[in-house]
Amino acid sequence: MAAAMDNNRFYADYLIETPLDPSQVAEVMAGEQSCGTFVRVQGETEQLRERARAVVVSVEEIDSVATPSLPNAWQQRQNMQGPWRRAKVKISFPIDNVGANLPTLAATVAGNLFDLGEVTGMRLLSLSLPEHYRRQFDMPRHGIAGTRKLTGMPQAPLLGTIIKPNVGLSAVQTGELVTQLCEAGVDFIKDDEVCANPVHAPLEERVREVMKRVRAYQDKSGRRVMVAFNITDELDAMRRHADLVEREGGSCIMVGLNWCGFSALQSLRRSSGLAIHGHRNGFGMMSRQPALGMSFSAYQSLWRLSGVDHLHVHGLDGKFSEFNDEVVQSARDCLTPMAAGDEVMPVFSSGQWAGTVPATFAAVNSTDVIFLSGGGILAHPDGATAGVASLRQAWEAARDGVSLQERARQSPELQRALDFFGPRLK
């Protein structure tokens, strides 16, 4: 039976690898990240430890390996030998040790633990925060409901694509492409993560040119298109960029989370009324080694505390290294509330097209997603408008419980997508 959760503590789950007794290592972890060190020090009374020490809740040994996952000089100096035992560890921490301080919360659950000599593997798996503690941090300003309101899309998934002015497009050329995409029927357009303020398409010029086209399209069609401008930069510049986007009638800004940091995102969230599209580029260096780093579950828990509204999760059968079950769990994590109303919209991207829609819908059982498709829209043999139509037809089929092949009989755009992309992606 699981131990009862203390409302004055938060909890972190880890995977560890060690040649030592995992229970002993768990105690080292708890001491290292609270009031202890490798020996008892002056002033470290039992009363202090009772109040401030992290506590090992559980240790579950799972298996062992013959060789360590990571090099370890400390263990070499101790001439330690295997086997290297793996275990899942749950530790609780006093909330009062941290307070509503996101950088310190991150340092507590994911700081020096990764450097401990006792381990050859350390991975943060998940976080659990009492709701009253979660609410001391920033909630998403818009989240799912607000994003739907901003785009005028009450139910269906937001279908979109990525523009890449970093390939050399000028601000005017970018604006022309945005016009084409709006006319094709997309709901959402985002900058590429490596295009922020290039010389050939300065952000200020790009924002003005793009929003001029978006406003003109809205005046003509009555449809609102959300554009996520990449404003990744130092904090003062990001604030200026966000103000410009808002003045020009924009509704969304995109930030490369890992390169700006928690504090910058918190400050940006508090100074801007725009939706924040959180791009996780660089997450792979935290996650691809199974015995090191952190899972997306833990990652998204921390970033949601900064107040982001959307988070990238990659896509099913995409071009990146993640397995489909990891992508699915990432999306489900985004849609699972930490406190009522704080869900964020998962963003599927990376090789997505009409053919990946049924598995996506089946996995998350929700249309509360942003579904980005580059080639699936722009490379459709009948053009971008047909590409967008094929995606809508695929989502409608998935929602109705109809196979793509059956729906394609009455949907020529979907049929063309299946004929064109299907053989190429097998």
C-alpha cells in the first residue's frame, strides 16, 4: 500500500544505479539535498533533522547490470566492483526548505544528486506537488481554454506548420509565406527554434510584416490564426519583443526553454499577456541516456510552474529518437492537471501527417492538441490547402471512429495524402 502523502512535503521519484546497498544510497541522497552531508556537522541536531531533512519514502530494487552505465572516479578510487544494482527511490522534501522558488526547487530535486560518487546512474522520474504548493507558482495564463479562445477553435485540434526564415527568407518573403498558409486554412504557425532575430529577417521587421498579413486575412475571412514568434533572447530583449508582438495584435510568443531558464520564463509570464509556446529543444541531452537526466514527466512538471501554455512532445513515428510510448506519455502528462485548470496543450511535431493522426488520437483520447505538420501540409501533391484538408479529414475520422481508408473514399485530399506519403514513410 502506498504511503499517505504529507501536504507539507513534495515528492520526487528517481531511478538509481549503484554497487552499494540502494537503501543506503537513498539515505545519502536525502541528506545531500536537505540538511545533511557525508558526516554529521556541528549544529545538526535531531530537532533540526526532524524539521528540515528529506525522508526516504520507499526503495524498490528492480535489477542489476554487470557494467556501470556511467564512469565514476570516486568508485574507482574505492576499488568498487559490481554488480551495479538498480532501484526506484521515492524521497519526500519539506516544502518549507524551498518555498515558492522554482530555481531552488529544481536544484533540490535535480542538483548535486547527479554528481554523487555512490551512483553510476541517476534519473529523475517524476515529481508530485500538493495542489496548494503548486498554486504558489505561476499558472498558465491561457492554457488550453485560453488558447482555444484566442484562436476561435472551441473543439478541434489546432492544425499548423513551421516556417523557417532561418533558411534565408527575408521578412517580406516570410510574410508572403504566412499569407499562403493562412489561405490554406491553418490555425497555427510557429517560427523554427533556431530562428529568432537573424540579420536577413530581423524580428521587429518580421513581426510587423507577418502580423500585417494575419490581420488582413482575419479581416477578410473572420478566422484567427495564432503565430508563435520565436523571441528567445536575454530577458530584457524578450520583454521588448513580447510587447511588440502584443502591439501588433499577436497572441503568442515562443521561447527555447532550456536556453532561457526558469527565472526568465517566470518574469516573462508575469510581464506579458501573450500565450507562451514552450519549445523543449535540447531536452534530448537530459533524457536519451536511460540512466541519466530526467524524464519528460519531471521536466514538464517544472516548466509548468513557470506558467507556459504549450509544450512540445515530438510526434508518433517521427524523425527523432523517441519511442512512441514516450511521446504518448509526454502528451498525457501535459494533459494531466497538477492543480485544477493548469493543463497545458501538448504540441505534436516531427514528421506528422494525416497517417499519424489515428494513433495520436487513440493515445491521448483528446483533441486538445496542437498538431504541427510541415511536409504533411506543404508537400501534399495538391498543395498546402489540400494538405490542411487531409489533416482535418483524418482528425474527423479518428474522432468518429472511422478508418482513414474508409473516410478517404469521400475525401480526395486524404486519399491523395495516403497514396503519396504512405509508401514513402513505410
